[in-house]
Amino acid sequence: MKVNLKNLVSYHDYQISSRSLSKKLELDKAITIYAMAKDESISNESSLQIKLLQILDGQLQLKMDGKEELLVEGDLLTIPAQTVHSIFAIERCQFLQLEL
């Protein structure tokens, strides 16, 4: 199945929008696309699964293990399982999150 990721979720002022793609793509693993307005954040969280973040548009700041990482369009980052991390949108940003 072919999809255009950037068209699947829209930006909204002062909000984080998301859409699960697992059913649409007929997959068992969690795949979610996010659109975050500038200055929005996702506070500390962790997962039992490894996460991959693929930045589709904009810039994110990710905090993990006491370090900050700037992520820009085209970047792919691995977050190990059970690692506490947080995300902050430096500018509006779209990203794809895959849980493995």
C-alpha cells in the first residue's frame, strides 16, 4: 500500500495531532505519525519496545539519558527500550514513530 505520510496528519495551533497507521498498513507493530505545533512537547515517557523516530518535517529536541539531541528533517533516531525520553518541537514538526 502506498501512502504520503506528510498528508496523513495536519498541523493545528497549540496542539499535537497523531494518527495510528497500523491498521491502515495491516501491521502488528505500532506505527504512528505525529504533527506537533511549535513549542509543544511530550513529557517524559518510556516504552517496553525499541522506538524509531523518523523526522519528516521541522525540528525536534529530544532529551534522553541526560543528553539533548537536535533532530531535523531526514534524521532517524533509535530510542532503546525502557529509556526515559521527552520531545520538544523547536518548530512545527512531523515525525513517524515505529515501535519494534
